[in-house]
Amino acid sequence: MSRLPQGYRRCIACRRLAHRQVFWRVIRLSSTGVIALDHGEGRSAYLCPTADCLNQVRRKNRLGRALRASIPEELFTVLAERLTAATAPSASGEPDG
């Protein structure tokens, strides 16, 4: 298996290579086995913050296979909310009316 450059990860959906800060990180915590986002130690999978990648990992159970765990439906809800928040226009630039 080839090694990735330091700090780079690959999306489990589209296989895009980018710096780890670009991706969402999903972790199966080593201490409890609970699935968490962003922080913690354990088995990790990285995912592009796009609707296409989110739909693909959901449909094909790629997170479950990568983390070797069942993925709660609430996780996909949280990621979809993050995606919506990230793509929504900011209210700070709009005039009051």
C-alpha cells in the first residue's frame, strides 16, 4: 500500500486526495466504539463535504465498511445539516428589509 503525503487523506466516496482539513472526519472511538465526528482517537474515515459524496457513502454503506461498524442514521442527518449550513448564503451580507 502506498503512503499518502503527510497530512493528506483520501475521500472514501470519490477517492479525491486532499489535506485532511478539507474533509469531514468520522471516527469509531477506540475506547467505546461509538461513532463520532471530528475529534477522538480510533479508526477514521474521511469524506468530502459534498452532497454527492454524502449520498454515495450513505447509499453504498462505505462508512460502515471503512469503520467496521454500523452507522447511526443520526450521523447522516448531522452531516446533511452541516452541508446545508455550509452552502446557505450568509445573512450578514444581506440588507434588512
